[in-house]
Amino acid sequence: MYDVVLLTLGSGRDGSAGCGNGDGCCGSAAGSADESCTDTPRVPVLTCADALTARGARVEMITAHSDAEIDQVLARLDAPARPDGLTWPEQDSKTRLIIATASDGQLRAVMRRMVRRYAPPPSKRPADLAGNRTVPDLPPIGLLPLDPAGAGRDGAPTDLVGQLGLPRDPADVATALLDGPVRRLDLLRNDGGSVTLDGVLLAHADDDGRTVPWRGRVEVDDTVLTSGDDPVLACAVGNGRGYAQLATLPLLAEADLGSGVVEVAVAVPVLAGPRWGRKKVRIEVRRARGRAVSVVPRDGDLPYVDDGVSGKLGRKRSWWIEPGAWAVYSR
């Protein structure tokens, strides 16, 4: 039978941002007010643990307060030492991991540590690593959402668990971990050292919440969506469909976590109408799909939301797809 670690993210012991350095963990700006930021196990965690124990699994519940404590948990998924000295994941481990998350940002914080643990440096790239990847197949994980609904007012899923159609009930999560198939998914890495599971929305708004156009160069592989001369209302970099719309404006059309490509869209206001008559402003959405995308802001710091975590982009940022790099236990 399996050893199962149920991992929850907790606040920093010193009252600081805690794990992930503000990357969606409890105690960060994104999670400090969330009731999940407590060291006491939540009811879904206890229920899932009971379901696993009833099936004969050995369960340990851990609350990580820092990146170092996340790393200690991930070390249990390591394979035996390799001759080349690289830290590599065990592909047939008897230890399985469930991440209990209140947000996609918390999940991203753990996945970022997993990528940093197992991604070999370019100078030590092994021959058994696929040519279109910079990380090996990461260990599959179980996802336990702490939000029982995970949907907005329109019923559409608001988190990755909902997008992927994964179980939300703690007992069903336990069953998927022990009996379900493994579903491999694409991952976005970026040159800032982080990862993106769902997507990124780059947009600027004033103090009244009105969209403010910005300028920048957006390029997908060899396709230039904007060279930096157009006013841009929004840019969506989508691995999944969490950022498929900006208010009522459709952005992404075909984003898919298993497609092997990233979809990018920019929304640009343009004048349209008869040659001699009065012209009106319409929104033109330009889309492209590819392996990599770069965004170069031209008007100073550009606000963005990445897997639910806010930040500002002040220089060029590049994302690239890692096909099938991470995986979940499905049903």
C-alpha cells in the first residue's frame, strides 16, 4: 500500500510571506486573509485522510510554512541517486502526494519548487531528457480543493480542478489517488524562474477600474501580434482557459492544457467604419499558438495576474511550453 502525504500551505513562522515568497501561499498578499492560512487541518483534509486510511494507506498530514519545508516533502518523491549526480523523480514511487489548495496560486507555489528541484542545469542536461523539455516527467499529484464549489456566479469553473473535471469531494480525491489514471498536462516555464499552470493576463486599469491601454511587443514563435506601436487593452497567455475572457471580451479560443502549445491573444482597439463616414472603435483580438511567447512592455511596469497571483512586469518576459511535464491523478 502507499504512503500518502497530504500537504497544506501555512503561514510563515515569523509572520512573513511564508512559502513561495508571495507566490500564492498562505500568509502572502494573495492568501493572508484566507481562513485556509491556519495550521489546523481543514475538514476536507481530515475527511480525505480518513478515506485514505480506510483503504489501508499510511497518511501523514503536513503543513509547510516555507519553501524549505515544501522541499522536504518533495524529497520523498526522489529516485535513487543517479551516476550523473542529478536529482530525479521516482517514476514508480510508493509515496504519493496530495496538495490541498485554496487557490491555483498555492498549487503553483508547490509546482515551482518541484520544477526547481528536478530541472537539470543546462550544462548537465542528460541524454535521457526529451528534446522538447527542460524537466523530466514530474511526479503525478492529487489535488484536493479547499473550496467545495470552485465556480463563479455563471457556474463556470474558477480553478484548475474545475477546468480539468477532477473530483472535488475528499473521498473521491482519495479514490482517484489510489485507483485513478494519471493524466499528463502541459506546463509553462518562464525566464523569471517561475512556472504557470493555467495562464497569465497582462492588463492595466486606473483607480476606477477602467482599462488603460499599454504598449509592448508580443511575439509567439515567429508571429508578431503587436510590434509595440498599437495600444493594447489586454494580453492573455493561456495554457488553460482561466483567462479566456476579459469581462465580456473573449480572448482565448483554443487554450488546452494537453495541446502541447500555448495560445496567446492581444486585444487592440481599432477604428472601423465607412471611408467617408463616422468611424467607430471596435476591439480586434489577434491570436496565435506556438511553443514560446515573449512580451516586452514599453510603458514602464505592466500589471499582470499569473495563476491568480498579481505582479508587475518591467522588462522582457518569455514563457515556453513543456509538453506533458506535470500530471494529476484523475478519475
